[in-house]
Amino acid sequence: MCGIVGIVGKSNVNQALYDGLTVLQHRGQDAAGIVTSHDGRLFLRKDNGLVRDVFQQRHMQRLVGHMGIGHVRYPTAGSSSSAEAQPFYVNSPYGITLAHNGNLTNVEQLAKEIYESD
């Protein structure tokens, strides 16, 4: 199973997201990611590996913002490439991030609908 954490706070949430993902991860995990938001900008870091390996101090310093989403992936479908790591980001038109726990079986249809509505 994947693990998802979302936090809205009064101060930077990067460390709380990191801590939450560390608690949720287990030995089958293959990827981790965090996205934060500050002043209308999104800051994203994701890659293959355990939480402690994906997020070094330099990455954590860039993840500024009072709200964010974190995700750890346990693969049940798809490949284990870093492109499959979440949260996903789409520039549509202002930027959307998404983390989910499951398999999106209608991803092509959803992408088409988003593209057509923009």
C-alpha cells in the first residue's frame, strides 16, 4: 500500500511531511515525494528510494511552504521508474499536484478531459 500525508499549517510543513512519510514507509517502498506550496509556487522533490535517501538537507531547504502533500509508493502496478514517483505535477494552467493510493485505470481519459477543459 502507498502512504499519503497532507498538511496545512501556520509554519513550514516540510519536516512534518518528512516525519509522516518516515512513519508510513515500510521495506517494500520504492519511491517517495513531497510537494509544498508557498506564495502561489509549488516546490517538488521525488525520486526512487527510501525517505531518508530521497530527501537530503539541500532538498528539505527548498521545500518551503505552509501546506504540502507527501507520498510513499509501494508498487502494485506500473514500473518502478522515478517518473512513477508521486506526487504528480501538471501545469494545468496554474499547476496541480496529485497523490493517490491505488491504480488510476482511466488516466488517459482524465488527461484528455483536463486538456480539453483548459
